[in-house]
Amino acid sequence: MALSLAGKTLFITGASRGIGLAIALRAARDGANIAIAAKTEKPHPKLAGTIYTAAEEIERAGGKALPLVVDVRDEAMVKDALSQTAARFGGIDIVVNNASAIAVTSVVATEMKRFDLMHQINARGTFVVSKWAIGYLEKAANPHILMISPPLDMKEKWFAPHTAYSMAKFGMSLVVLGLAGELRPKGIAVNALWPRTVIATAAVQNLLGGETMIQRARKPEIMADAAYAIFSKPAREFTGRFLIDDSFLAENGVRDFDHYAVDPTQQLAPDFFVPDDVPAPANVSVGVRR
């Protein structure tokens, strides 16, 4: 990957923590400019990190940071944040739609306000950010839009336990499917990236099994390295792809995945939505999702 993101500008939603922040820090090591577009302005009692602490980390890593309070449900706020980013850094090269809401509940147990929240943030938020970013990306040398969303594997098992969440996440992936075709003539790449395993984030800690699940998770850095590899690809040639983190890294020469594990002695816990026909790299063992 003979790429440097030095001087490139990334607009990342939900970048105050987790996968979004990891992607930001990986780019910052090259000297990239990062717009941190997230809602967390003040410390949250259960979630570490704000847009300001993220900005400090990014600058320490070697990048330039622009912390922006952005609710992706608010179209005017999104437009203003993109405008501020382009004004500060002279343009926008890469957009990462990472902001997401999750509730793994059955239809009966899903409150409609939670259904609406997930669809407004995941599907609609991704659509809005992408829509208003296009005008800036058209001017970039190697423009990419990346969704942190799953392959479109339409199986009952992915929907039955949590229909509302699945609809919202697949909604992000449907934007990839359509927008990749729409923007191909403009040379703007649109791709999706999804983790094979559970990733050690605050959402997993608080909603999906706590410390036990964290021990079977991978660190967000695997997603950051995979995203970095995607941004190294020529946008006119590499688009419309639905990628699984370790498989894609393996295709690009990575052989050692142990250092991504929170606890290498534990069997990795599989994430939702990973298709059966995308096998893990030869030296990776992942448990079975039930």
C-alpha cells in the first residue's frame, strides 16, 4: 500500500470513539486532516470520549482535527459541517459514514421511537451525508465514500432476531449499492466495510454482552487498517464492493491477525451479517453465531 494520506481531508461521522476514531487515528499518522462529525460534545456517563478528546488524540497522532457537533439526522447541520470542513482544509477527499444506532430487539420488543432513531441515523443519515458530500468529492483527486455497513446477504437469520436493526444497517448498504453505480461515471468510489468479528467498542460493552464479549472481540484497529487499505485503491477502479475486514486485509498481504485480538487466547466472537461464502483467512478461527 504505497499510499500516504498526508494532506488529505477525511469527514468521519461518529468519530469521537470506537471504529470512527480508530480510522481517524490511522489517517492522522500520515498527517491527514480529520473532521470529527459527532454528537458527543460533553462527556457521557457510559461512553468514553467526546469530539474534543478525539481531536486531541488526532493531533497527538500527527493529524489536524476539526471537531464538529453534528447530528446526522439534521440536514442543515450536515451541510454546514461539510462546508466548514472544506473551508478549513481546502476540500474533502474521503467521507466515512460510521455513525450508527443499535437495538437488537425483536419486533414485539422494539419501541417505535427506537425504530425511528435507527433508521434516521443509519440509513437516512448515511444518505444525507453522502448526498451533500458529492459536490466536494467531485473536486478531489481520489475520492472515496465508505460505509461501515454489511454485505447485502438477504438471509432470514440476519433479520429474525432484530428486524428493525437489520433493516437500518442494510439500509446503509443499499446506499452503497445505488450510489456506487450513480457515482461511477464521476470517479467517486463507494464501498462498504464490515467486521468479521465483534469489535471492542462501547456499544458492545454496554449492549451486547459486556466484558465477556469484549474478551472475544478484536480491536477497532483492524477496521482502521482495512479502511486505510481501501483508501489506497484508485477510486475509478475500486467501487461497489462489500468487504469483510480480515478477508480484504488478507487479499492485500496481511498474514498476522493475532495482534488485533483483545485476548489472543480466546476464540473470536462472530459479528452479525457475515456471509457464509466469505471464509475467514486460513489462520483465523471464529466461533459459530447461534
